[in-house]
Amino acid sequence: MCETQANGASDLLDLLHIDLEADGEDTRTRRDNTECSKNVLRKQRNWKRQLAAKKSKRKDEKQRRRIHRAQESSPHTDHPQFTKRVLKAITKERLAEAQTTGLRLCVDLSMTDCMSDKEISRLAGQLRRLYGSNRRAAQPFHLILTDLREDTQLYRECVRMNDGFLNYTMETTQQNCLDLFPPEAVVYLTPDAEEALQTVDADKVYVLGGLVDESIQKKLSLSRARELSVRTARLPIDEHMVKRNNVKNFHSKILAVNQVFDILLTFSETGSWTQALQAWFPAGKGYVISSGCSALPAPAQSQDDG
């Protein structure tokens, strides 16, 4: 009797052992299947990403070839036969290339606390004109708006006044120029600097003070440059221009940020300060090109609104 019970118990343990082994195998199988499924899904996602990247690359390459063929077919015209879509693509590609190869220029927007609401609105308009000049340029600058925070009135005015501002092909950052570039590379342009700018250098980063100051607070941009401990320079107005007599006896070297940019842009393309200053220095400021400098016919100016 006891032997029979013992045999029965042994058989039961064997069955339990078999069941446990089966359960373990099932668990391992399920785990293996889960891992396999994850691997398959991961491979599928990678494949889809690669496929999308290849498709995008083919589309971009096709667009580049189309633009290249159009440029070769009419290299000496302003491409009037281009559609707006193609012209927009050409501009976008030129601006994108400038982000890596263009002369670097920052607009320092840290001084808005010194400005009235009206002045901030005017600055937003000047930034629109500045960007418009860069879009039209044959050799655009790499533009960076520094110290621009989304919780400021200037940011809100830029979005409100400038159609497509959020899609401009330029950099915007809350950081200042020294967070982005070494101090020795920075040249802060201010009308109060002693040194005249002689040329523009690809190894340098040029900074314009984003400032509209109707009350003419003295040397704000110079103070900002000294705060950053960077080199300063001014446009060579004294070296190429002289005061012109006028009824109001008014003479000023204070320019809007977009006007300074237009002068720099023209100089970078022509290598001539005389041509750049004559083209873009506002006549109402009371200065003309000096007789010792060769004067060229000036194109239509893009003045600031005040």
C-alpha cells in the first residue's frame, strides 16, 4: 500500500516537473517572440526613416538640378522666366548656404529695456527691412538675432509686424554673442568707437546694437560693447564723407540698424566704402561723399521710417 502511494506521488512530481519545464519553455518562447517583435519593429522604423530621408534627398537634389539648369540657360539675366516657386527656392537655398559660409553678423537685442513701446515697434520694422535686404543679396550674411526672448514685447512685435518672421532663414537665440563666439572674434559696431572699420573679415563676427533711441541717450551701444569687453569699430564716415551745409544745420552719424546693414552688405559685395556709403547713407543726415573720393550714381535708397 505504501509502495503504491509512493509511486503515485513520484509520478505526480514527474508530471509537475514536466509542466514547470513546459511553462518555462513557454515563457522563454514568449520572451523571445517579444524581443523578436521589438527588433522587427525597430528595423521597420529605421527602414522607414531611411526611406523618408532618401526620398527627401532625391527631392532636394531634383530641385537643385532644376535651379542649376535654369541658371545655366540664362546666366546674365535676373531670371524673369523663373516661376515664383523657383525664385523662392533659389533664395532659400542661398540663405541656407549663408548659414554655413556667409559673413557672420549678430544683432544685439539686449537693450530693449532702454526703449519705449514706439521705439520697439520701429526696431521690429527695421529688422524686417534688414532681413529683406539679406534675402535679396547675392552674397547674404549669416544673420543671428541674439538676446531675443519669446516673453518680450520686441518678440511679439516682430511676429505681429513681420509676416513669416518665425520662418525667417536666420538664427534667433536668447544667448548673447559671447555665448556663441570667442571674444577675440567679435567686433561691435558703434558710432562712438574711435577705430574706423577698414574691411570685413570672414574670421570675425560683427555685432550691431539693436537700438532705436529717439531721446539720443549717449553711447549706449559703446557701453554695451565695453560691458562685453570686445573690440569696437565705427563705419568710416569721417574718412569718406564731409558735412554738407543745410538750413537746419543738422548733421548726424546715427543710423538705423537696417541702414548700417545695407552699408556693410554693399561694401562686402563691392569692396568700396565710397560706393556703399553713397548708396545707403541717408541724405537727410547732412553728409555727402568728400571730393577726394570717387562718387558713383546712387541706387534708390531703402530708408528707415524716421
